[in-house]
Amino acid sequence: MTVRHGGVTAVRYAREDYIEDIPVPAERLQWFRVVDDFFSLIETASAREALVRASFDQEYGYPAAIFIDYDPDLVGDEVDIRVTAFYPVR
């Protein structure tokens, strides 16, 4: 995912079973979250008393991994996000 000026400008799915990454169509870019959205997601889930586990990057402070379970009695409502690479603009 490429983010510029706080907005998602490109996303590519990296799949092990394909030789090349698969680009996400422009009309679907709004489905993806930026770092500020991760903080909001954690805050909103916490307010709803969901189970929230998050770890933060020690250097930059962004949420590097987020796990949310809104209802432990339901299967499939979990959110699991991991930032696998982060390249800040300098």
C-alpha cells in the first residue's frame, strides 16, 4: 500500500502463488486504512468493549499489529491487521 499526504494512492496484493503482485483497482482504494485510521479503529473497538490487542512500532509509534474480537462467541467477526513494511517519508 502506498500512502501520500494521508491518502491511499496504490495497493498491490503480494501473493506467493503468483509471479507478480496484483494491483487493486482504483475504485477499491477507499477500502484500505492509513495509520491514523488504525488509531481510530483501536479507540472505537475499545469503546465498544471489544477484546483489543495492539503492538506499536518502537521507533515511530504506529500500530504495527492489531487484533480485535468484537464478540468472543461469534466466529468471523475478528479483525487482524499487521503492518509488514513501513517506509516513512523523510
